[in-house]
Amino acid sequence: MPRRPVKLGWGVRREGRSLWTRNAVRGISVRGERRKRDSRIEWRAWDPTRSKVAAALLLTGNDASDMLPEPGSTCLYLGASTGSTVSHIHDHVCGAGNHHGGQVVAVEISPRMMRDLTALASKRPGLVPVLGDARIPHAVAPYIRSQADWMHQDLSIADQAQTFVKMAGAFLKPGGTGLLSLKAASERSSDGDDDSRFAKAARILGESEFEVVERIDLAGLEDQHILFHVLLPATD
Amino acid sequence: MRIHFDWRLARAIDSDGNVVDELDWSSKRSVGALADRLAELQSGRLSPEARTLAERFADAEADHLGAMSDSGWPELDEDEQALFSEATDRLARRGVADAAADFDRRLDMLSSAASELRASWTTSEARCVEWAGLFLAELDLDGQRREIPCAVAEAGSIDEAAKALGISAPEHKPSSAEWEALRGHARGVVELTGRLETAEDATRELAREYVPTLSRVVGPLGAAKMIVLARGRERLARMPSGSLQVLGASGAMAAHRRGAPPPKHSPTLFSLPQISKSPRWVRGKIARFMAGKCSIAVRVDHFDGEPWDEEQIAEINRECENIRNRFPKPPKRG
């Protein structure tokens, strides 16, 4: 018996342990993932073992839809790599031909990764590939149309938490959602074991202006990774 | 007073949030011109309009992040949107293409290719010599080592190979399929030898051009390997000499963190005759001295210094000799 799909947002749904996004480029898979038709809509599988955002959506204890951006919003993705996760975010935020009018700015420093990302962006209006250093605010600012409603940072550097506080402080809109993926191996240059490194990151976030909504351990899907879901409180 | 700007326009805004002055990008807009503009902005410079406003209002402060959070900032119209998306695409592609102008990346490919070839050459060549030697019992495996792969590759049979190597025909011969395989393997070794030479020569040439001084101190292949390990000349130049001394000895350094004694030198430094041919009790001292010299050498190369001449290199070698002479005997164990 097929499981009843649960809607997490306009373009994202969950069926049991799998996630699907509404494919913005019909008939094309980005990394050879499965596609399926449901009446007139094509859905593309979002592999939680390859995408930390997908893993977090499955493993969160809260409402997963709170972690997703709204269609048509402005999103910033730091450390886009070849763009697998970016493509799913784009599916949801921009839709086919960007009929939602969203913007997903994807920043990546490696030309090798950017190669794949530009190919992706040429088929997906609304996706802006930026070859540059995701730690420098003014290197990103010329490309983003406004402050971001949603941002995700996934860099393989130490001190990710500090960078996140700096970047999210500059780019996140009050009330915006921020996701920070941490990999224990990238923080190895600092002392202590994995748990104390994660605790250090949690402390840095706790001392910042952000409110940590949830700390999600991605064990099982992405081992030795955690993802922080934070909120920038709205000013009023 | 602040100046907010993006690629299209710049505004001078007073402390109450009123727009005092505004300048548009009025000259002809094209994809190429916009790509150039975005690259300028990305590197932290102002747009020409923002610069004009900054001159007009001397007390104004230009804010790179201002336009983004300015609620009154106009949205892109459809033409601008299309132009922007084409320009970002072009800029990203240009960046990908420009990676080929980066000597660090080129040296990485070349030097890594050379060391991979070196690794597979060692295996294949040894196998070829042992294999041929199994049949040709009279062969001098050390004295004739270099001739063996060539002789086998060019021979039509094992007897011909024996003749070419100046020994008598073997008693036990390989089957014809076995001989084909042996000869094919030998041909591979000959071809691999050529490829290895080409790759190493090219690495030497590039390294001599890119880091002339360091190439003189540790040899061009060693210099190339150091740059690859440090992931770039700039990073190598900014590295403290202690890090450079153990660069590439990451396994030993990890063991050191768990309590083992620290490594005295990296494999690259150990391959220098000054160190590997010295008695073990001075190797650490010479490695430390050489690492210091290497770190100065790469800084000379990176920050446009005057490359060292033969006299300065000879001076370094003399100093190594001095260190060695100062410690003729191993230290007493206490």
C-alpha cells in the first residue's frame, strides 16, 4: 500500500522516509535521482544521504515545513558545491521558469564545483551561481536582491559557527530562517572531541543574536554531521 | 550620510533616510560590461556611480551591504533581470575558465601526475624485470636492469630477447600466450618510462619558473611537491618554517599528538641528500635549518624577491656540512 504523501510546502513532500520536490525542469534529473509522475506533476527524489537539508527535514523533531523557505522568497546558499541540494531548493522556491519569482544565490569557491553549478543554473532561471569566497559579505552582496528569507551554510572550514554568525548577521532578514551544517571532520583543527566541537559551535550561536530552534543530529543519514536550525528574531 | 549602491544605481542617503542624490548607470549596458562591473563589486570596490557620489559628498560612507537591506530600493525590471542572469552566468563561466591561469592548479596536476606515474612505474618496472629474469636465468638483474624492458619489448620471442641481452637461450620457455603477455607488459613499461620523463621534465620546467629559488634549494620536483602539499605557493610562503619542516608527514604528526616523538622532517626534506645521507642524530638539526632556508626561499619567490644565486646555495650546503661536523658522534643516551 503506497504511503500517503505529506505536504511540507508548495514543492516539497514527504512519503514515509523519502522526500520529493516538484521538478522545475521536467524530464531531467540532476544527479541521476528517481523521478515520478503524479497526475501532471513530476516529482524528483531528494536523497537524504546526499543532502544535509533533506536529512534534517526527515530527522527534525519539529514541524519540518518551518525549515523550508516560502516559494518566491530570497535564499542564500553558502557552499553550494555542485548544486544537488540547491536544485531541490530551487524546485521549491522558484518552480518551473521561476514562475514564483524567487531568487536562490548559490556561492561556491571551487571552480571545479562551479562548472557543474553553471550548467545547472543555465536551465534554472532564478538560480544565481557565484564563484567567490562565502566568508566575505561584500563578495556576495552584489548578487543578492535583498536580505535573505532563508539561508544555509555548508562550508568545509573550521570556525563555521563564527562565519555563520557574521554572514547571517549581514544577510538574514529579521524573522528569517538559517540552517548551519556542521561536519565534525572540518572542525578537527580545533581541540577536543567531536562533541566538544559541536558544543563550542552551539555556544557561539547561543551567544549571538540568533535563537537556536533545534540542533539536529544527522547520524544515520550523514554521520558526524549536525545541523543547527536558527531563527533571527524579528525586530519590532 | 551613507551611500547605497548596486550595479545599476547609487544613492546618497542622509541620516533621516531621505535620498539626497541619485546616479544611474547611464552608459550602454551590455552583458560583458555588467560582468566586469559585478567582478569589481565582488572584489570590494565601488561602482563608478558610487565613486562619483563619494567624491561629491566627502563625509558620506559607502555601504556595500546597504542596498540589500534598503526597503526603498527599486526592484529589477524584466530587462535588467535578463541582463543580470546572463552576466552572472558569464562571470561564473569566466571564473571556471580562469582556473587554468592559476599556476598552483597547473603545478598540482602536473606534479601529481608525475608522482602517480612514478609510483606505477616503480611497480611495473620491478615486475617486468623479475618476470623476464625468471626465464632468463643468466641475466644480471642489477647490471642490465635498464636494458631489460626495452630488449623484451622489441624482441619477437624469448630467444631473441636473450640474444639481444647477450646471453644464451633459456631452457624453459614461456608459452606463446605467456610471451605475448610478457612482451605487452614490457612495452607498457617502456611507454611508461617515456611518459614519466615527459611529466617530470614539464614539472621541473614549471617549478623552475614559478619558484626559482626554492627549486634551487630543494630541487624543482621537491619544490613542486611542497607547493602541492601546502595547497598553493601563497600558503607555503605564509607557513611557519616549523610547519614546512613536517609538511607531508601528517601521519607522524597525528601520532605525535597522541604522544609519539615529533617527526624530524617531511618526506620531501628527507629526500635531500644533505639529510638522508647524514647520520641520523644530525638529521633533525639539518632539517630544521633547511626548513628555515626553504621558507625564506619560497617567500623570496612569492613576494618578488631577487632569486638566490649559486653562491648563496653553496653557502647553505656549507652550513649543512658545518652542522654535521659539529656533531661527529651520536649523543650519549642518558
